[in-house]
Amino acid sequence: MIRIENLTKEYDIAGGTDDRGPVVAADRLSLEIPAGEIYGLVGPNGAGKTTTLKMLCGLLVPTSGRVLVNGVDVEKRPEDAQKFIGYLADFFALYDDLMVWEYLDYFGHAYKLHDDSIPARIANLLLLLGLQTKRDAFIDGLSRGMKQRLGIARAIIHDPPVLLLDEPTAGLDPQARIDFKRLMRDLQKAGKTILITSHLLGDLQEVCTSIAILEKGKLVKSGPLEKILQEGSVVAGTAGAPGGQRVRLKLATPGFNLRMWLSQHPRVSSYADEPSGAQFTFGGSDAELAELMKALMATGAPVCGVEKITQSLEQVYSRLTKGEVM
């Protein structure tokens, strides 16, 4: 649904005489986002996230490279591309003296929707975004979370397949953030492809299907979120101990000498006791881990739980931006 090909954006420093040359906000980015994804774009301030979104929706012209949305070149055919794109900036305009339905009606006409289709479209959006009770409320009286919902409603009034959201959870209270994540899943089920930036990595981990990590305009890592978290959770091996996946094992009752039993297995290393079991690194496959657990339970060990410990997106992000190899 979204294809980014060698996308670069350079800004000349004011005056144009600085020997350091232009500032590169996006540096030869290439990325493909399939239809139906919720794709997270993460990185520190200045990484190029907002610049990338603005090029995707046609607000900025790239220095080089191109963007295709639903097969349409955004730079060459901007009016056609806008039919497929809904965009919500980190700071967006609301007209406080309009009622909710008036605001959506205004943008429905701005997108050149047929007059007779706009009322039904507004009614559907108010229902989808939980704003039906606020239909006749003035925007000035809405909460921050309600205003964010209204901004999303405006972005999708023309029913685009692609939704671009820049820091949409900034400033929201915990309940509004929970509601927002639920809304993202509903929009995904409705067929939307969503590209979202946020500094709240925990929120992205809960809602995204894939992520891309940017740093200084460059793409550091991208792919399915589950795969990246799994790769980030692998412990590197050393000369004295094999690497592998970190595992937590729980026992229903104390008394079994788990340390002694596991120490005899060549794939087990970095053992650490826990109050109700242990953690250890296992250097084999999932099938081998299953066999290990089967053999352990055959000895009578009161195993009541086993899980592979997966690092959080925040932990993986920290590793990648520090230059650690995954």
C-alpha cells in the first residue's frame, strides 16, 4: 500500500554558507508497507519521522527518491494521491466555534464528497469514533482525547485506505490512550493501513504489527514487530557460554534441585535462581526446549510454567540505537 524508494530530504542551512553542508533529514529511506498493517515509525527527536510523513502525504517535496501510495506517485500525481491518504499532524487545527458535525461537514465538502452522502458519512464516523453523543457539541468544550478522535474523523472523512498519524497519543491521559489503541485496531479491521509515529513505545508495542526504527534520517531496522522483538531477545554467546533465548521456568513447590539438573544440559547457560524457579539461557531450538521440559517433568519436577522472555520494544530500541548488532 505504501512504497518508499530511496527517499532523501535535505535542508540547506540558513544563509547557505555553512561548511557542514545541508542537513539530511531523511537519508535514502526504502520501505514497503503492505495493506492492513499498523506500522510504527520510531526514533529520537530529529530522526526524520515527521519529515518522512510529510513527504508521504505530499506536504514536502523530496530531494530525491519517490513515494507511491496505492500505486500512485505522490509527487507526480498529488491530487490523485490525496484520495488515498488521511493525515493527522502532531499539531492540527480545530475550529473551536464550530460544532462537531459542522467541522466534519466542512471537510466533507473540502474533499468534494457528494452533498447527499456527507450526512451518512458523518453519522458513521461519529459512531466509529465514539463521538455520537458529541455531535452537536462545540469543539471548544471537548476533552483532549475527544479532539484527537475528531481529528482522526476529519482525516478519514473521505474514506482513504491509508492513515498517517504523527504523535497521536501525545498529551492523552491513560484512558484516552487505551481508547486510542482500541480505535486503531477497529480501523485496521475496517481495512485501513496505518503508519504512526510515537515516543510512547509501550503503546506502539501493543498496537503495531510492524515497526521501522529511524536514527539521523537512516533506517536502522524494520520488519514485523514480533520478529524484531524475538531477534532482540536473543542473548549473544561468549567464549565460555553459548548464546540463545532467555527462558523463565516456574515450579509449583520448592525442593527440587533445578540448578543441578539443568547444569548437566549442554544447551543451558547463565542460570539464575528465582523465588519460584529460575531463569536461564537456552541455546537450542523450540523443539529441543520442549524435549528438555518433557525430560524435566519426567523426573517428577513440579513444573507449572515455562516462557521465553521477550524484550520490550523499548529495550530493543535502546540496543539498536546504541549500535548493538541483532
